[in-house]
Amino acid sequence: MKKYILIVSMLIIGLSRMTGQVDAGFTNVPVVNGKVVFEQFILANQEISANQRYAVLQKWVKDKYTGSPLVSGIRFDDKNQSVTVSAKTELAGVAEKTVMNYRFDLSVANAGCVLVVRDITYQSTPKQGTSSLPKTITAEQIITDQAVSASGEEGQTRSSTRKATLSFLNGLYKDVSGLFK
């Protein structure tokens, strides 16, 4: 009897973890060929065709990003059914005003959509009384596991920047994944 209870308990725990992993979003900072690249496959409702998914993506991007002063470019590739957006956002939860520049691609696939976020850089505003331009720092220099391991105030700043970045990207992931349910 104890064996059956143990087996059932293990199955329940295993299934609950599998459910959490299906809709995980971004929890760490992956480095691919020396670059920070976030990639996530979003499973779509199979009753929606690939052409319909691409139409939904186009509409969502146009509604959300067209006309925004924070967007520097939008490119639609009808042949490959993909969209690329270059934009920036002010990160919440970071001590200094920090603007994150990023580029993301959305590509329609057979069973869903692929979200790739890349080319991430950060700019913080210069301190008052200085006339210098904002300094641009790459994601590789500030949010990777190695970069966050710095000690002291610098490590805390990097850690809060990483946390704010993941929070923003998970919001983007949630928005896109909600399009196909």
C-alpha cells in the first residue's frame, strides 16, 4: 500500500512540474556563442492555422508598437511569416533610470510561434552635474551569471537589472502566448 501511495505522489508531483514547465517563460539568462539570446517556443491552439497566427501577430504588433516613440523599427516578413521589432523600454525596479534597448523576433511555426529576444543593451542616465552622454552596456556585461556575481553595490545593481529584464521579458512572453490560446 505504501508503494502505491508513493508512486501516486511521485506522479502528481511530476505532472505538476511538467505543467509549470510548459508555461515557464524566462527564468535564467542564456548565453549562446558569447551573446545573450532569449528564446521560447509558444505552443498555439491547433485550431488556428499558421496564416491565421501570422495575421494575429501582425495585428498585435501594429496595435502595440506602431507610433510609439520607443520603437525604432518594425519589419514584417510575409514570406517567412515573421516579425522583427526594435524597441526600448525603461526598466522598473532599478535604482538609476535605466533604458533597455532590445530586438525581438516572432516567427510562426507549425505548432505555434517562436519568440527570440536579442541585441540587448542598457543605457543609464548620467548623474546630475555631469555633461557626459549615456553609457551603453551590453547584456553580456551586466546580466549574465558571471556579471551578476560581482560583489558590493555593483553586483546589487546588476542583479536588480537582471531581475527587471527577466520581469519585462516575461511580460512580453505572457502577451504573445495569450494571443494563441
